[in-house]
Amino acid sequence: MMQKTPLYKRCLQAMAFVLALALPLGALADTYKVVVGGRLNLRAEPSLEATVLAQYPTGTWMTVKEEVGDWSKVSVGGKNGYVMSRYLSDTSADNTLYVRTNTGRGLNLRDQPSLTGNILGSYKPGTAVKVLVRGTGWYQVEVGGQTGYMSSQYLTASSSSGSGSTTGYPKTGYVSNPGANQVLLLRETPSTDARVLGYYRNGTVVELLGESGSFYKVNVGGKSGYMMKKYISLSSSSSSTATPFTAKLVNPNGNSIVNFRTAPGLSSPIIKAYPVGTEITVKEMGDVWCKAEIDGVTGYVSRYFFKAVQ
């Protein structure tokens, strides 16, 4: 039997080191992709029969850990599970936008779509960036020879960084459409040709951050964008009530139920927990809580947990 000398052992160690270097480095790093094509189920196992842990809408960023056949093992919102790979994308856009910050400070480029990501660089207002992937809240971009992620609310189609005014802002406004059943569009940039980010009914409370031509720069429900001035009222008279309309319960937190309460407030008794998708009739709109009717019963639900039926 051959004796394993120190030289022999060192050779084995060197071979192991070379093999380790030969492994694809990409397999060791997380990748980020966005949901496309509607609400996507996160399952406990890579199977259509597995338990659904949560659902996530188009634009949601997910951390892809590994691929298992037609499935991807992902991490999202503190949960781990599996989603069908065909509903994830890393190539959803290819166009140019420009950095635009109200403060005049630079916009950070990060190594992941999160404020916890490492900062790769900072770019001044007016800097052109190439958009690679559009997600909710964050875009993957290429700028200055680097690829990373930028907050989408500070990217605009206009190359002018000095247009618009923020003097006298922020203010509070209220959606005021001409018709009771109309909705006001929240757009990505101050243009009627810009991408639509959301739809809002009369009485919706809007934080006005500034103005740009015929548009207000706004924040509504956690989303930033632009709304046409002529459909925004500075009077609160329309915010407390609204013509009844039909809506469906949703849960942005990923849970499958929404609590229906006897009065506005988290401390109010729960009448019943209804599944996501249940139709409700919204009778009055408040800043946070709305009066609604479900199956003939009147109660209250947070305005963040329902969506008007278009």
C-alpha cells in the first residue's frame, strides 16, 4: 500500500482548490427576478398540489436561490418557497430614463432591489440610465458601466432635472373625478402617454409633493407618480363619503383573508375574516378606514385591503 506523503497530500489539496475555482461563480450568488403575468402563487414544494403560502402580484421582486426543473426556489417578503419559473422575468424593459430627485441629491445605485442593498454608486439628477427590468418600486438599470437597482420613483422619462416646482408642498388633496364611477390614473411621469401605475376613486386621499405643468407629483397608497391637477381637489368635502361602488378584498401582505370590523380601528372587534376576492360594497371612504357592506352586514375595512372592480 502506497504511503501518503506530505507532498501527496499537498497535491490533493491543490487539485481540490482548482476544482473549486472551476465551479460557476453565478451559482453562489443570489439573482433577482420580477413576477409577470398576474398574481403568482408561492408554494411550499415545487408542485401544483403543494400548499399555497402566499400570492404576489406582477412587478414583485423575488430572490431566486436555485432552479428545480420548471420551478424556482425563491425568497420574498420573509417567506421561502417555490414558484413556477415561467412567471418570473429578468428582461422586461430596455429603454432610457433619467434621474430626478426633488432634493437635488444624487440617486443611489444598489446591488439589490432594497434599501438594505449595498450602494454601488450615486448619480446626480439628469443622469441617463438604461432600464433593464421594471419591478414594483425598483428598476434594474445599467449606468456608468455598472448594473444595479434604483428606486423607480426617482426615474423619469424627461431629461430635464429642474422642471416643476415643490414650493409650498407637501399638501393634501382628494381625487375628484367628474363622474362618480370614474377613476383617476396615477402615471409614472407627468404625461398622458406615461405608464399607468394605479387607478383611484373619488375621495381617495393624495399627498401632493409638487407640480409639473398640468400634473401634480403625488404619493398615494405608498406609490409615487403623477396625477392631472384638474381631477384633484384641495377640499376635503369629498373625502369622507363616496358613491357606493363594488370592490374586491385584496391583501398586499400576502395573507389569504381580510378582517371585517365593527368600527374603524385595529382594536375594534372582528365581525368576520373574509377570504381574498370577496366582493364588497363600499359606502363611505375615509382616510384609512371605509364603511362597507358584505352579505348584507355593515362594517369597516381598511382602504388598503380592497380594490375597486373595474
